[in-house]
Amino acid sequence: MVAAPPALSTSPMQFADVATQSGLDFVHFNGMSGELYFPEMMGSGVGLLDYDNDGDLDVYLVQGSMLGMDKNLEDATYPPASGAPITDRLFRNDLIRDGEATSLGFTDVTDISGIRAAAYGMGVATGDYDNDGDVDIYVTNFGSNQLWRNEGDGTFVDVTDAAGVDDPRWGVSASFVDYDRDGFLDLYVGNYVDFTFKNHRTCLWTTGAEDYCSPSAYEPEADSLFHNRGDGTFEDVSAAAGVAARPGATLGVIAADFNSDGWQDIYVANDGMANFLLMNDGKGGLIDEAEIAGVAVNMAGSPEASMGVTAGDFDGDGDLDLFMTHLKRETNTLYVNDGTGWFEDLTAGSGLGKSSFAYTGFGTAWLDYDQDGLLDLFIANGAVTHVKSQLLAGDKFPLRQRNQLFRNVGGGVLEDVSDGAGVLFTEEAVSRGVATGDIDNDGDIDVVVSNNSGPAQLLRNNNDTRASTPPTWLGICLDSARGNIIGAEIAVKSDDGKLSWQRVHTDGSYASASDSRVVILLERVSSADVIVRWPGGDLESFLALKTGGYHLLAKGAGKEVASGTAGAGPMPD
């Protein structure tokens, strides 16, 4: 049932930025005051979620603010646009389908949603922590964080204090993950460094001019792990799990079962420090095995400035590989999993090293943008120290770089196709967050990019209009009302009778949350049988699902599959 590569037009141009025309009107503000404060350089993330359960993806955009910088507002060199609300914004997707045509239209519903997120925002994590069938939102800030409980009627309530999940430090990326397999989502919060306005330091460029500091100028913070008690409250188990004793300048977090033992592990990308691979011991402990697993440092033995991270089976061998973005002149890094949770740095042979040498990467995501059955790669770039040519030209925020798109050509090689991908990959911005998902419900994957001190971009994928024979696709959305769905795996039978699994997740990238739905590409068939491995290991099959659309699957509504009959073998009867 695996789809053959579609026939494409001669032009590689595939994405179009439709943010403005669709009403996704948002410009990030970082509070620049001329003081070169560390947080203003970092930038915020973006979230994709179906908050109103109407079957399409809405957009949550994280905003900066003048909070803590208000004393410099009168001297701001890049003030906010007149009348622009300096708060996070929630945009509802009013998707209209008329025959074969799909019309995107977004409405800013922040005010009516009840969300009041006016802190200095950094990142967003999504998940149904109370198992009521509605996606909740956790926002990390430079300062206290916020947990917004979805009430199911289009509104949210701030339950941070009642739930016990605040963390007053500088949080960036977070992940909802059921690390103890009790059916409720726990919360891992990645904290960065101990920067305050009182300990702000002056750092110098190579010419002696002032520039933004590196994280090494400040002490790294330890992360937090909150255990979900199942009653709407959480317990801080950071110390008990071994997380509190492990300081690291965290920018990227992603949870997955890297050694296929049925327990969710957590990979942490640290800026300028060795990364963590927190392997789940199944007893409440997270043991850092990054060094022995080969993912703490690069192949030269050096820690790198890890910003964003993404996990996916890019080589199609059934296990999850890791990719992370780094600082200019370090190259990005690809760690390939051998299937047991041990990795090899294969950056050089993949083509991802040399192509990234001139860029500083942040958000990133594996996605099959061209629907050929192989995972491709999107990278959002933006410098962290002044670009000389832009500074001399009078640019007020001289950190601009172009983004990159890599096409998986098979054999472990990814080709940089940015040059031929149109103006979206030649224009420069200070890009940070990346979230992926099927915005228009047409079966191909779109991308939302947050830009520091710039407008958000909605990159609509036009693959279905460019392919002469678009592949058949099947969309799966799992219902969280009967228990946690994050960490579930979904598969259909391939031509050789084996199952190729795709995992359900929202985390990864940099400070961002992506679509939890899964899109499966198939041969030209009208229906297909799907098997779901629920978190905890229970297996169910769902038969004769019609292709060309999304299906909401609930645990207990399918046909039970005996344990041990649905590994890599044929679909059970």
C-alpha cells in the first residue's frame, strides 16, 4: 500500500506563504531597547492544534513583550506597531471546503478565548492533560509559565497555580509525555540559563563592538518534570527522577521510545553543552545515557550549540533517528539509531553538514513534503550575533539568514533544494519556531514559521496541485477522551506485509508544537486497514477506512489485536 513517488512539475517550487491573505496577521515583538538583552535575541515558538475540535488546525503564536523591559520602552529602537496587542494570539481556522477547492481563513479569537498571556513568551506545548478530549496549552516564558485548560466551549482557564506546574525560571521548550504509562500526560519543562536584568553582561563582537552574549556568560538551569496525578494536579518529581541534578542550557526537547522498550524517553538539546538522552528505567527514573549512546557531543567529541531537535525514521529502518540544529560554523548534526537506542553521527555522509556550515539553525522538522514516502527536512535559520553586512547597512536587527529545505533522495542522503524552492528560501529573516501539520486538510504537510521581530509565515504546501498523479492518503486523528494518545503508533500493511509505524507526538523543533495527527500515504486504493498501538502497548485494528480524509479513532472502538502479532509482521486478521 506504500505510495510511489508522485510525478512533479519541472518547477521545484512547492510552498506559498499565505499568512497575510488567510488572515494570520501576527508580527513578533521582542522588546528591543538597544541594551542587547539576551532574551530579545532568542525569539518565540508557534503551536498548531485543533482547540475547538472542528477538524482543522488552529494556530497559537507566542509573543514577546516589554515585561521587565518597560523602563526602556521610550528608548526602544524597534517599537511595536501602533495598536498591536503585545500578547500571545490564538487564531481560529475557518476552513471552507467547496468541492475540490479549499479556502483558508483565520480569525483572531484571543480575546473571546479568555487567554491572557502577556508575559515575555518563549514556547508552547500542547496535549490533553486531563483526558477530556480537548487540547490544552502550556506556555513557557522568560519568567513564570502558564497552563491553559481547554473548557471545550472555545474558552480557556489559567490553572497554573491550581495544577502546580509553574516554573519561574527561563523556560523555552516543553513536552507533554506520559513517562510512567499511567494514561495521563506528564510535563517536562526545559529551562535555559540564569539570566536576569540585574546580571546582564556586556559582550563584545570580534571588532570590539557590543553584541549579544552567548549562553556561556550565564549559569545553566536544570529542567523540571511534573507528574500528572490524574486529578488535574501535578507533583514536581524533578529531584526524584534525577532531572533536578542535571543543569543544562535547554532549548530543544523531544520525547520518544528510542530503544523500543515500550517506555517514553526524553532527548534534551542543550546550547553549548553536552546533550542529554534521558532513558526511562520504567521505575520513575530518567537515566542520562547520552554519552554511551553517542548523542552527547558530535563525532569530534565536542559539545555544540544545540537549538532545535526533531526525531523521525528518515532512513526507513524502523527506528527513530535524531537531527538537531546548531550554531554557524559548527554544522547541524544527524544521529542515526541502530535500533537499540545507540546512535552514530552520520552528518558528513548525509549532506547535512556542509550545507549548514554558514547558518545558525533553530526550529526544525522532519516532514514528507513531496509525498514520496521519505522524510525530508525543514530548517529555520537566524543568526545570534550581528551579521556585519547587515549591521553596516543600518539594519536594526542584523541577524537575518535564509531558511533551508532538504529533500530525502534515499540511501541516507538529503539534498539541499533551497536554491530551487522559490523566494521563501531566498528571503532572509530571523526565523526561530517551526510547527508542521496539514493546515488545509488536503493530505500534504504545511509549515508555520515564527520570525523574531517579524511576521509569522504560513507555508502552504501545493504538492497536491503539482503532482500529475497525487498519492492516495489517509489521515488519522486519535481521540484523547478515553486516555492519553501521545506516544501511540499507527501503521498500515506495506506491500511486503510488514508494518511501518508512525508515532503520535506534538513536541520537538524549537519552542513549538505540531499537529498530532498522522498522514499515511498509500497506493491508489479507496480504503485501508489501520492498526494502532496505544500508549501502554494495547493493539487495535480499524478496518476499511476510506482514503482522502481524516478519521477520528477512539480506544476500544476497533478490533482487539493479540499482543505479539503486530510487530514487523503482517497485519493481523
